[in-house]
Amino acid sequence: MSTVPSHRLETPSLSPPLERPSWWQRNHLRIAPWLFLAPAISLFLLYVIAPIFQSISISFHDWDGLGQARFIGFGNYVELWHDPDFWKALQNNLIWLVGFLVAVPAGLALALFLNQQVFGIRLVKSLFFFPFVISQVVIGLVFSWFYDPTNGLLFHVLHFFGVAPVAVLSDEKWVTYGIVFAGIYPQIAYCMILYLTGLNNLRPDLIEAARLDGAKGWRMLWHVVLPQLRPATFIAVVVTIVGSLRSFDMISIMTQGGPYGSSRVLAYYMYEKALSEYGFRMGYGTAIATVLFLIMLIYIVFVLTRIYRQEKEQD
């Protein structure tokens, strides 16, 4: 009698059917980041984006902030075009922009000077860092005393050299430059901090290789150091330009837009027209704010484009 081999009698074990992954299991890696970002995005849309569009909408109306708003189309912008005070404020903004850019090379020079390994350099660094910590209001008050034409430090310096005193904050030709000089003071300290951070992250192997090739002085700075400080330079320029365009507090403290409106910038002129006792013209003030926003938007788009291109080059 023939027997069937035992291995033929065994029945194969049935594996449980594979469960189809759920929709969340298939997509959670893409959706989870957006869930974490949702609260921040909601607040950004509510408190930043929505007010921007609301301000642009108000700029097409004649409104005092309390009564009924009257739609006038581009009437506020037409009035801006023919407003000499607006063009003076825009000119002052350009002076702030050009003057503030001096803070970038000045901050680099201070950082190179302070990046030394000598006794007491930390104390010197803290003294140069001090202006960045002080409030803008305090700096404005200090420089107002500095420019005092009767007993200020500038008066005594000019008197020592036999030069007649200059009332900087009362002179229409010099007032804007005097305020810009006061504003540059803390901005230089900020740029210095950025460059000190960058200098601490320099690659020592590139420095040693350049020294072996005979590079020193300006050649070392231009060809080895500055290329490695490009990220710090980019941030310093961006922050400096944005700070120059949104300047307000120094003008409010030192001159309040005077004399005769010669030191106004767009931000302060917007405040005067919309909120001060001279105006309460919310529509006209928001039209000024919209122009300032468009100027900054053009620059921000340029910056984001540069960042995107740099990221693609690194990839």
C-alpha cells in the first residue's frame, strides 16, 4: 500500500489580508506640518494681511475715523501727487536710505577692529554694543542735547575750533542729516554684531591656505574674508534698508517733523495726516501708508527673489 508523502498532506498557511492604509496614514507627512502652522498662519492672516487690505480700502475714501466714509476713488492719490509735503517726505526717506547704508561698512570696520585677541577687548565690545540696547527715545534725547546750539557738546567742539555754532535741529538744510546721524549710531552697533558673529564662523583652513599663498591685508579681506561674510552682509543690508524706510521715533522725539515740516518722512507724515491734531484724515493718511507699503513691498519681493536664487544655487 502506497503512502502519500507527508509534505504533500500539509495545507499552506493563509496569511491575513493586507489592510489598505487609511487616508491619514498615506498623507500625514504632508498634512501634519500644515496643522502645526495653521494657528500662526491664521493669526498672520487676521492681524497682518487683513489690515493691509483694509487700509488699502480706506485709502479710497474720505473719512475722519468716526463718521461716515465717503468713497472718492483715487482722489487721495491724485492729491498726493500734487502735495509738495508728500514729495519732501519721500525725499527725506531717500536721504535716510542712503545715509543708513553707511552703517553697513562702518559696522564691518568696527567688527574687524574688535575681532582681536587682546586684553580688555570684551569690555570694549560691550561699550560698542551698548547703543543697540538703548531705547531709540533715549538716543533721540541724548542727541537733542548734543545738538543744543547754546550749551551742547557740538557747540563746545565748534567753539574750540573757532567755528560759529550751528543750530542743526532748527536749520532746514541740516536737520534731516542730523537726525540720520543720530539714527545711524545704534544701527552701526547692530551691523557690528552681525559681522562679529560672521567673523567667529570663518573657516580657519581657508585663512591658513590664503596666508600660505601670501595673501594679507586688503587681499585677504577682499578675496577670503568678505566672501564668507556674504550672509551677514545680506542680513545687514536688508535690516538697514527696512529700518530706514520705517523711521519714525527719532523724528518724533527730536523735531516732531520740524522746522516747517522739513524733517518729515512718510511714516511721520502719515501720522500727522491721520492721527494728529493737524489732520484726522484717515483716508489720506492710509494713502500715504499704502505708498510706503508698496515701496517696501518692491524691496521685499527683490529680497525674497535673491534668497530663492541662492537656495537653488546651493541645491
